[in-house]
Amino acid sequence: MVKEEEDSSNRPDNTAFTQQRLPAWQPILSAGIVIPGFVLIGLAFIGIGVGLFLTSRDIQVLEMDYTGADGSSPCSVCYNLADKNCVCTMSFSIDSLIKGPVFFYYGLTNYFQNQRRYGVSRDDKQLYGDTSNFASPNSECAPYQYISNVPIVPCGSVANSMFNDTFELFKNVNGQSLPVPLDGKGIAWWTDYNVKFQNPNVTPLINAFNGTVRPPFWSKNVYELDTTDASNNGFINQDFLVWMRRAALPDFRKLYRRITDGDYSAGLPAGNYSLKIHYNYPVNGFGGKKKVVFSNVSWMGGKNEFLGIAYLVIGSLCVVMSVVMLIVYAKFKFPEDN
Amino acid sequence: KGLNYLSQRAREKELRSLVSNLPYEGQEKGKQPNRFFSSNSIKTTKYSPLFFIPMNLYEQFHRLANVYFVGLAILNFIPVVNAFQPEVALIPICVILSLTALKDAWEDFRRYQSDRKVNNTPCFVYSRMEKQFVERRWKDARVGDFVKVVCNEIVPADLLLLHSSDPNGVCYIETANLDGETNLKQRTVANGLCTSNFNCKVVCEKPNNNLNHFKCYLEKPNEEKVGAGIESLLLRGCTVRNTNHAVGFVVYAGHETKSMLNNNGSRYKRSKLERKLNIDVFFCVILLFTMCLIGALGHFLWLESLPGVPPYLVPDSSGHLDSPGLTSFYMFFTMIILLQILIPIALYVSIELVKIGQIFFITNDLDLYDEETDSRMQCRALNITEDLGQIEYIFSDKTGTLTENKMVFRRCSVMGTEFPHKENDGKLVQQIKRAESSSRRGGGRKIHPYLDFFLALTICNTVMVSMATAKRERVSDLFCQRKPKRNRTRSEDPAVGSAKMESAADTNGVQTCSLHPLSQRDRPAAASQSLHYEAQSPDEAALVHAARAYGFILLARTPDTVSVRLPSGQVLDFEVLDTLTFDCTRKRMSVLVRHPVTRECVLYTKGADYAIMELLGTPYAEHLSGNQKDVAAVTQHHLDCYAKEGLRTLCVAKKVVSEDVYRSWLVDRKRAQASMDNREQLIMETSVQLETDLTLLGATGIEDRLQESVPETTVALREAGIHVWVLTGDKPETAVNIGYACRLLEEEDLVINMSCKNKLKHFYFIQLTCTSILDCTLEEVRRYEEDPCNVDTTQNIALVIDGNTVSMALSPDLQDRFVDLAKRCRTVLCCRVTPLQKSEVVKLIREKLKVMTLAVGDGANDVNMIQAADVGIGISGQEGMQAVMASDFAISRFKHLRKLLLVHGHWCYTRLANMIIYFFYKNAYVNLLFWYQFFCGFTGTAMIDYWLMIFFNLFFTSVPPIMFGIFDKDVSAEVLMGVPELYRMGQGKGEYNFLSFWISILDAFYQSLVCFFIPYLAYQDSDVDMFTFGTPMNTVALFTILLHLSIEIKSWTLVHWITMLGSVGLYFIVTLAYNATCITCNPPSNPYWILQSQMADPMFYLICTISTVAALLPRYLILPASNSISPSPLLQGRLLDRRDPDTKALRIQEWRGFRGGGEQVKRYRLSPPPSPTLDTPVDYVPEFDLTGDDFSLNVITHQSTVHT
């Protein structure tokens, strides 16, 4: 009556992994090693910096404030929005040609589109053309969800607060005001226009909005935003799309139009211009400013000298540091360094 | 309900009375008399499948961090304060909880499997109906059953032994499963029982976890009570050996068995690093709250500054706007949710993962594997690996820790004459021959002391004899398996080859395997060659083997008799009347036998010298006869010399007990044995009663060899800045000697010896004297330190202090002085200390000096100390597993400590420390969101999509730091072993300290500023939208975080490359896929096509490049510069790694020669030169002597020694 017992060895495996002997690269950072890196980065950055700086300097920008808060502006009559449909005109002259294509922006300051509650107050499904969300908008839209139990479409604060100043640009030639054609297409993201925002599949469009009401601040219904062009109407109206893409910072500009057509494809020539502004959007509630910007763009976007300068500064810093490192290296190199 | 109450009462009663189940066999459960006691099936699983989730969650919520994060997630469900969609905030905590739950479930499943296997093991239970033992499962055995166990079977429950196949009624068991002791233990059948018709009642105590103690009595129908103890109990988990079969009565089953009560799983300790970490987490909380307060205040000011109601301010559903104050109050909580990542949520789970990896590598280290015992390093505490890298004080046991605990008989002193135990020295043999012939002439009436001495050695022990034929099966296996190994070791050991006598007495190696051939001089009968001695203590084995070498052969031992063959060939059968077993208080053991020739009752006693010397006659010398006094004095001198030589000493004494005395004593003894209350105490008292007026026979000196590489290890530890203390129960002389041998003491050291010899004086007086001694010593030491001629020498101070003095030094008044003195000493040897004092010393040093302590020991007497220290290390050696059970780490040799601390400790610590620092840094990345608050009116907006933000921490950047924590290797093992100095980096404050934490936080702040403001300035005044603005920042943060880690990674293996590149790849793949597929799936956040459009824009790359470079520039500047200007020792170590092996070895030596003050490791000599030998008795140089006899304070210097 004897039981058997098994015997197994406890010996650990002798592998490179278990014995922590895996082949490894063991770099040691020392002054000598980083010098080439610093020189290389420094020179490359200086190069890029010069390029960026020159590119940015070539960009021409014309910026005009039309808030009218200080009283000297032609638009100060409209500042308090005493009368509806207030129109004001600003005249300006351009000394030299602004090379095309010229982009026409409107800008707002102190406007917090990035406010959290404001940002979530929208219904993406509704804007995607989902009619089920027409009848019952997302609760995030509150208080712009229902008006006495009739759903608001498009619901939410973002849509409700849509910028509604409009502009017309005229060139004064020999006392005559010739309208400058403004292109309102292609100002929004391609994906917004084609994917994210879609009108419901109902013709005519107006039928989809039965039983809904427009946002309280709006003077027009969403299906009337551009009655002339069906492809720029409803949720895929490009002004609407531009507004709905929330700005990251409180001082922002948004693309209003592009000046690319006809005589102006080469840019805005020198001369006198007048800008007719339909002043509708109130700014006195947040102490902000409104402005219009005419600018041409490069491959790096609008005018911004910062990046070029930053590259130059960091690049030269790297070069200086490589010299410092060289001194350190000469004085303190490891005795073993060959 | 009533039944529950009954069963509870039955279980909690102090005494249980059990009856046999047989009469009730087959009856329903309610009628079973033993139904209240737990069944034999065990369940060690923590969870049941049905309730796993709630139970595991409950368990996990004991961790405060989890509660915090769940709280935040719930907070997010409150609409006024939420920052994200509520569900999103649940993701991280869910991932972390489920990761932990998975780990727990896996562990529990493994326990379940092993339980099932154990529960279904077959066993034999007696069935009355079938009138035989039938095969059942372990789980079916119940209290009150009769269970049969066969040879080599494991005992299924705690059994009271009733019958054994052995004619003497003994059953041998091996308790290796329980305590690791491989020697056989003998259990005897409980007295006076008839198994045929068992109608006794068994009354036993409540279950407890004491493996060496059991009390019960059997009450026969006639109300006669018979006591039984641990000697009749077969413990669950033991293996039956050498006995064909045995039958026992189940007294405890299942979870009430002693082995299960002892099994309390792995221990949880909090490491020093984690304690510091918690403080820093607390700082993070403060930081978070400050940031949130700033956010709330900012929001308030922002709201106040608005002139009117702007269109972007969203009123609540009723069109009402809350007051700015209230909104900012809500905003505070929103900010907490938004910035919660600042508290590193994944840190705790990452640390656990890293530690699992680290433990894997430690336990898999081949260098920590012991060939001989086939044991790996064991990590029993899973969460203090990094403490190994911060040790400042090591408290070591001596016997079995520094030494082998394999005893070799070296010298003996018989009746005042000293004999060496050597091959060519026939003196002793002649003496014995003369003694034999003289006693034969005396007609056997009077035994010659020389014969008595050896008889005592042979009889006075608990050594078991097993014959070759009855040998355990396992033994032969072992023998075959290990034979080649043994041969090799023997041929390497010149000591064994040259002295055969030694080898005869040598119990070196596996003593159960083979007996060394006896020398040709006295060849016993062939049969006795196959005798195997199974001793519980190595000392006893050494003595029995020594006696055997002189012809006194222990032939057999049963509970009642001992057979001894004398050199003359005569075999004497001694009747054993009683055995007074060894205990720590008496420090001796005795055997009371009846001499077969003289019929006298003789008590043979052996024990510690001081324990025996006190008992010689009366304490007053004049009562001793002239001869005795002389012998005692001479023997004492011999003992002192033995001790100085480093030998372990034992005294052997005898006493002839008259019949009357014996009879009256026996009555007391019986009464003591049958008592239930404080039985031990009573038994001990009866023992003390008998052990008086002893006659000294002689003394023995046994050598305990140092373990291999002990001196090298201690030297390395010392160079690593670790103070090594030795706490031993041995005499100061022995300790000092061992101290020199293992190079704790150096020849040129200043050794201060403090001892207090007389403990009878008034305590107050002693304390006073002790104070003045401490003061004087301190003064002396200070003077010594200040002495200009000692400044640049490497001379160091060592303190030798004995138990009595230690106990006084530990008193509250003297503590501070003692600690002050001790910290100036390089090493301290505490001698003759009790287990409790050991732990007190450890605690004192640990608390007063605020240092990391490590205790290492192998025996039960070290358990207290091991538990008191920050890190307890058990050595699985000769003395069973109690130390190992109590320890955090178990090693098999002392030398393993070197690699364990210097290499693994260092690695674990630096890896974990750097990982934690990095984690704090990484999480401070959330500052990006904070800076954005300044531009969004402090409204808690995130410019990064929530999902990406959560994934960022959870998946994109979490694996590289964990791999870094497991795999990184700053310096190679070779250099760490070669240059122990490098260990100092981890001591004290170490790499993870206040400064490094704040530097990393500040760096994170700087980097987040760069990462935010470069894109901000680049996009300022443009038509950038929110996610387009946030995406480059997120990308920059990813690159910055990973490139920051790549400075920290010291050695890049394939694993590092894969995880690093994998993280970047994962980020882009996941983000691109998410941005391409999610059109309206995650309202209101809508990051559709963001990264795609960004990646088509050159600005994105320009911004990412410059931000990353600018963020990392300071770190990449300062690090190489400081590396070049003042390379840290660790860096120098890394540089060494690059050299070819020869140069490396050379440089390591140079380095040590330069830094360590020329401490090349000298070759270890078996007998250290400075030790006084028998010819040159004492060379202490007392400098001042304070109070005469009671105290002595000696300062020994060995500057002049020329023994080299």
C-alpha cells in the first residue's frame, strides 16, 4: 500500500527573457551625442522659419470694425438695434491690389461659441436629416427645444444664435457703385455639406417642417435660408454650416464669402469700395466687436507671423545650445568617450 | 434558526466532546451527533460564481481611489455639473474595475480548481454496514469518522491516532507540506484504547492554529480519563511514512484542521514607496482643487464681466439663468470631473501589473535558485518588491542564516580533560578503552564518567533510527537522483577527504540519504551500517554521529526503550521512563532512563552551558565537592575557548534519581499531563523540579560552518551602505568569532563589548550603571570619531552587546542613547537575545532612525523579528518553514541576499520609482484642458473629443510606462553586483522624492503650456473650429509624452520598440477610424473627419513639430549637460556596461579600490586568525572597567595583530 509521488524540477528556464538578458540598445545621452541633433534641428527650423515668415508677410489683410459702439462709426446708429432692418454703409479704399482669391470673413470678439452648455445645445441627428428628431428634439437643446410644445427645428442654442448680418460689397467707379460678386459656395467643409448635414428626403422641403417652428431668434425659416438655390437651402445652407462649426476661441472670424468671380478673380484691385451692412446681430449683450476681414490666403492659411518667428527662435536656440554643448563636451567629455 | 444557534454554540465551546459516528451510520443528518462541526470539504475561493460581481465590487471599493472615481462618475450624472456625457465618464473606472475583477476571477478560479482536486482525493473511511474501510472522497469524511491512511498517503483531516500497523504503536509522519521539515516525526497511538468497539468520548479543545500543540482526553465509559496530545495527532496535509497503515479518529475536519487554520494566504504590506506615493496623490488632490477653485472663480468673474445676456449663454429649460455665484459653485464640480485625470486613476492598477511582472522576474532568476533543495526564490508578499531597493539596516540571525546549520562535532571536554575530535588523535579512544575495562572490573556497578558522557550523547536526544529496510520510499529516490551531485561536492571538499573521522560525524548533506562509512577502527556489525538517524535538530544528529564514531551506537528508539551498542559490542536496552523535552525557557532537555544493569533511574541532561552550570548542585560553590568544582571551572574555561573558536557549546550532565524521588515526581508528572489548563506550564515545572543537583560530565563543541560566500555578501552589503546587525541567541564570544569570519568585523576595527553579567542586582542600580556606560561609550566614540588621525582611516566601530544589556538599553530612558551609539557603529552584534528582544531591537531602530529595515532568519525564533521589519526574509533551511511562513520573501541561501538586494531591489525600485514619477507627469497633461478654460469662460469645455481624451490615458499612453516599469534596466546586473555602491541611490530618499515629484509636475506644467500656447498662437484670429484646434494639441501631447518617456528608458529592447511604435500607431489608427465612422454616433461631440482634414494640412505638421521640440527642449538640454558635467554613479555604471568584459572587470576593480577604501574581498578562511585559540586564552584589552564584575565594557582593537 504505497502511493506514488511525482517529482518535478523547480528550476527556472534559462532564457534571455526570463533572465532579463534580452538584447537591448542602451543609449546614454551626453553632450557629445546631442550636438549633431541640435545643429540639425536648429538649421532645419531656421530654414522653415524663414520660409513661413516670408509666406506670412506676403499675405494681405484688410480688417474693419463695424460694431459702432464708439459712435464715430457709420454703423453706430444701428448699435442699439432700435429699428429693425437697420442698414449702414462703410466706405474704404484699397491702395494696391489684394491678390486673389480674396476671402471675405466676418469676425466677432468676446463671443464664446466654445461655451460648454452652448456647444452641446444642438441635435446632430436632426441636422443629419433624421425626421424622427424633428418631432422630438434632443433634450440637450433645451430651452430651445420646444416653443409651447411645438418642436423647434433646428433646435438648440447654437442654431438659434446664428449670425445674421449680411453684407454687400460695391466698388465705386466714377461715382457709380458696381456690386462685387460674392461667392457663397464652398465656404463650408466638404464633409459638413455632404455628410454631416443633410436635408430630409422630402420634396418639397417645406413639407418636412410641418409641425415645427423656427428658432425664436430667426426671422426666416430654415427652409427659406436660400430660396434661390435648392442646394444651398435648409440644413445645407453654407452660412448655416459655417456657423454651426463652433469656433475654438472667443475671438474668431468665420468665412463669409469668397471673391473669385469675373473681374475679381485676380483679386481686389485698388480703388474705393463701399460695404453695405444689414446690421441685425446684437453684440451689446457681451461687449463684443464685429468686424469684416478681407484677406488672401497661402498654403498655410491666413496671416500669422507667430509660427515663422517661433521656428526662428527655437531654431536659433538649438544652434546656440549646440555651441554650449560643444563647450561642455570639450570640458567634460567622459574619459571613456572615444 | 435555532439549529444555527445550536451549531454556533457547539462550535464556540471551549471544549468539544466528540463521539463516534458509527452507531448513527445511515441516519438522517439531524440525528448525527457531530453535525455541528464543519465537514472536511474545503473552500478557499473568495467568491461564488453567482455573486462574483457584487462581492468583487465590494472588495474593490475598499480602495479609496476607486470610490473617488466612481463618485466622480456619478457626479457626472447630475445635469447641472456634468462635464461629459454621463456614460463616457464611466468608461475609465469600468475598465479599471473590470481589469482588476478579471485578475481576481482568474486567481479565484485557480483556487477553485485546486479545492476541487483536494476535495475529491480518495480516502478510506470505515463503514459499519460493510464492516470494512470503503473508499470515499476527502470531502465526505466527517468529524467522528474512522479513517485509514496508508504509507505515503496524505492525511485527509486531523486524526487522533488509534491504531498503527507498527507493533510499537507508532506512526511516522513527514510534515513537509505543513512546515517544510523533512525529518520523520513519530506519533504514538493514544493510550489504552480498544478500536474494535469504540465507545469513548473524545473531549478536545477548540480548533486552533498551533501546529505543535493539541490537548484532548478520552473519557471511557467508566469515566476514566486518558490524556492525549500532539504526539497522537496526525495533521491534515502530513504524509504517512514508514508505516504500513494507521487508523485515526477525525477530530477536526476541513477548515477547522490545524493546517487550514495556518493557511492565511499571502500578506498585504504597504511599501515605503506606496506610502510616499499616497502623499503625492494627496498633493495632486490639492493641486486639482486649486485648479478647480481657479476655474470656479474665473467662471464667476467671467459671468460678472458680461454686460448683458449674450446669445451664447444658455438659460435652463424654463428660460431662467442661475445667479453667477451658484453657477460657479456648480462649475467647481464640473471642473473636478473634467480635470479628474490629474489624479492618476490607472496608476494603482499599473503598479499592480508592474509588480506582477517584477515578481515574475525575481522568482525566475537562475542565480536565486538553489540546486540542492530545488527551490526558487519565493515572493510571499506581492507588493513590496521595491522596498528591497531601499534597505538601510539588515538584521540577521546567525545560525542557519549566516551559517549552514549543519553541525560537525569538533571537540569535547570530558571530566575536565579536553579532546579534539580528529582522525589521528587516539587519546580519547584510549581513554574510553581504559574506562570500559575499569568499569568492567567494577562489575558494572559503577559507570565510568567517560562511558556516561558518551551514553548521554547517545541517549539524551530525540533522534529516530530508521533501518534501511524500513526506509522511506522517497529516500531511495532522492538518493539515486542526487548521488552524482553529492559525489561532486564531496570531491571538492578537502576537509572531508583528509579526515574520515570527521566525515563519520558529519551530517553534511542529506543525512537521511546515506551514512558515511565508519572508520576501520571499530567496525560494527553490518546491520548497523544501514542505520539512519532522523534528528529534529542538527546538533543532536551531530552528537549521535559523534558518539557512534566512538563506538556508542544508537540502535533503536521506541517511545519506551533505547538500545545502545557499546564499543565492547554489548547491547544495552534502556527503559525510557520519561523525556523532558526541550523548551526555550529551560534551554535544555533531559531523558530519564532506567539503566538495564544497575537498575538505577538516571537522568541525562544536555543543554546550553549557562543553563546547566546553574544547576550543578546548588548555586553556591562550597556545596560542590572539590572535584566537581574543579571540573566545572575547567570545563567553563574550555567552553569559553570553544566559544571563541566559534563553536557551539553544549554541556552534558547526569543525575541519579532515587526510586522514592522518582515515584513522587511521577505522580506530579501524570497530573500535569492530564490537566487541560496551562498544561505546558505544569509540565515544564515538573521538568524543572527534577533537573537539579546535576553532575557535570563534560561539554561538546560543535562547528557550524559558514554558508558559502557569506563574507563576500556581507562586504558587498556594507559597501552598499547597509548596516548589517547580527542578532543571535549564542554567546558573545561565538558571535564575535563568526563576526570576524564573515567579515562583519575587520581586524582593524574598534570593537566595543558591552555586557552585564549579574542580573540579580536591583534594577534601578543596573539602569543607572547602564546609563553611565552608554554615556561613556558615546563620549568615547565621539572622541574617536573626532580624532583627526582616525578621519581618513577606514577603521570602524563595532558594538557587541549581550541580551541583558540590550533589554536595558531598550528601556525608554536609555533608548535614545542606545540608538545614538548604534547608528555610529558600522555593525552591532547582539548576543543571547530572545526572539522578543530581536523584534524589539528591529522596531526600535526602525522607528527611531526612520530607516528601512530588513530581517533575515531561518528559525521559529526569528519569526518576531521578521514580522517586525519592513521586509522580512525567511531562509528555507534546516529549521523548518516557520520563518518562511512569516516572511515576505523566502530565499534558500544567505548569499542570495546580495543579488536580491543589489540587483533586483535596485531594479524594482528604480523601475517603479521612475514609472510613478512618469505617471504623475503624464497625467498632468490634463493641464491642456485647464489652459483652455481661460479661453472658454471657464465653462468646462474640452477641445478634445471625450472618447479620445479617455482613450488617450487608458490605451494610447498606458502600455509603454508599464513595460518601462517591468523591463527597464538602468545598469546591468553585472555592474550592480560588482559595484555595490550603486545601491545607495535607492536608500533614504531615493530617486522618488519630493524634489523629483515636483520637478516632474513643473515639467508637465511647462510642457502643457507649450503644447497649448504654440497651437493657440498659431491659430489665433483664424476661423479654426474647436476640434481642429484640439487635435494637434492631442497629437503633440502624445508625442511629447512618449518622447519624454524615451529619455527615461535606459535600455531599449524589442518590447519597448513595439509598445512605443504601437502606441503611436494605435493613436492614429483609432482616431482616424473613429473620425471616419462616427458621424452622429456620439452627440453632441462631433469629430467627423477632423484628423483626416488636419493630416492634409501642412500647418498641422508644422505645429506638431515645433510644439514637441519646444516642449522637450529643456529636458533634452539639461539631461545630457548634467550627464556630461557631473555624471551620477549610476551613469558611470552604465558607461561601464559599454566596455568589453575585460576592461569592465578592470574598471570595476579600480572603482571599488578607489571608493571602497581598498576593500578587496579577501579569501575567506575557515578559522579566522584573530580568534583566540586554546593556547592563547584571552586577549581582550580592557580600557576601562566601570563597575567591577557586574558590567564590563571592553574595547578590543586588533591593530597589532599579525595573523595575516
